[in-house]
Amino acid sequence: MNKTKKMVVLSLLVSIALIIYVIEGQIPVLFPGIKLGLANLISLTALIIFGWKEALLIMFLRTLLGSMFGGSMSAFMFSIAGGLLSNIIMILLYKYFKNSISIWSISILGAIFHNIGQLLVASFVIQDLRIYIYLPVLLISAVVTGYFIGICTNFLIKHLNKIPVLNSVKK
Amino acid sequence: MKKGDKIVAIIVVCVLILSSAGVYTYMKLIKSNHHIAQIKQDGKIIKTIDLDTVTQNQELKIPYGNDDYNTITIEPGRIKITDADCPDKLCVKTGWISQSGQTIVCLPHKLIIAIQGGSKTVDENVY
């Protein structure tokens, strides 16, 4: 019973992340590769409420389905690279530093590494280092969105803790 | 603000300053009066155009694979991607580039158009 409940909750989270991803895709973007990464909000929340395995699972599923819905398979490569790097960093930070760093700092660093991951793959794909010219702009957008996501995550977790269903699903 | 936050903030600001300084220096260093557009796809340079010697407007269609393409328009001194069938069309939205260091990138088609600096490949002026 618990396992099914958990699967349903995780699926719900993945679909919410997908919706966020699709909606943010409509926002006009300045440079190649600025995915605002708003859907990372869900990954971060999952990391805090459930754990690192669930966070990675959600990130992976969301990226896979998201690329099938709205992008090409090459978009998948970029999202996965950024998502993986970003999630790993956030997982490590949360595990070892959760008492000395606020959520929004973790989120900002996660967003920064998300963009760095994307740039790494991009420079490899076009076999050219000049794409790093976009790094400063991406960093600034990462800091801003990271902070915003961090605050949203705080809100979300505060309110999710009030829902009894989730308490029975926690490990 | 916890203790770790301050450290993170300092690191982030440093990285930002360093990368901005790096990019700024790079752009200044390769600034030149010769504007040579280099079109690179899949890691291979497929075309080099001296924008300063262009007299008429030209259009170029660069295929990718079987069905995909990018359409490039070249005018005296500047170049842009006018059409592409990639899903995001960011390359089209980038618009015209004309200065050394500027780039247009189409990631789904592994395409980058960059304006180089320096005049190593061009004949010097004759006085």
C-alpha cells in the first residue's frame, strides 16, 4: 500500500515538474540554453522530503518525458547533463552542509552547475569553446532563478508538511 | 543567513567577476577591423566568409542530416541566420552579428557562426 502511494505521489511530482517545464518553455529566452530550470523546484523539494534517490529519479523522468514532449533528443542531452550535475551537487551539499547553508544557497549553486553542465555539453557538441562567452550571463540568470526556486521550495515544503498523506509516504 | 551562506555568496560573486572579466578581456583582445565569419558544423569548418569584401546580399542554405537546414543571409559586414527548422529557433532570434567575438549558435544542428578577430589569414594592405 505504501509503495503504491509513494509511486503515485512521485508520479504527481513528475507531472507537476513537467507542467512547469512546458510552461517555462513558452517564456522567451535570450541565449541558447537558458532553460530557467524552474522545474528544479520539484527535484529540490523531493530531495528534502524524500531523499536523493527520489530526487534523481524525478529529475531523470522529467527530463526524459520533457524532451519527448517539447524538444529533440539533443535537448535531452543538455538537460540530462545539467540536471545530473546540478542534482549531484545539491545532494552532496544537502547531505553534508544542511545545517550551515540555507536552502536557497543550495538552490543557487544547483542552478549554476545546471548551466555549467549544459555549457559543457554544448561546447562538446559544437566542438568549439567560444560558447563559454555566454557563461557570465548564464551565471547571473542562474543566481536569480536559483534564489527564486529556493524561496519557493521553502514555501512548498512548509505547506506540504501539513498534508497527512505525505507523512505516511516518507521513508 | 547562516555561516555557509556567506561563503557561498563570496564564491559565487568571485566566479561571476572572474568569468565576466575573462569574457570582456577576450572580446577586447580579438577585436579587429577584419571581420571574417567562420561557419562551423559538427566540429568542422565548412565555410569562411570575409564580411568586408561582400558586395551583394547572399543567401546560403546549410543542410543538416537529411531534412534539417539553416538558412544564412550575408550582407556587407554582417551575417545572420534567417531561417531554421530546429525546434527552438534561437539561432534565428539571435539576429545579426557583425563584431569580432560575436557568435550565433544552433545547438540542435551543431552549428556555430563566429566572427573571428586578427588578420592572420588575410593579405595585408598595400600602400
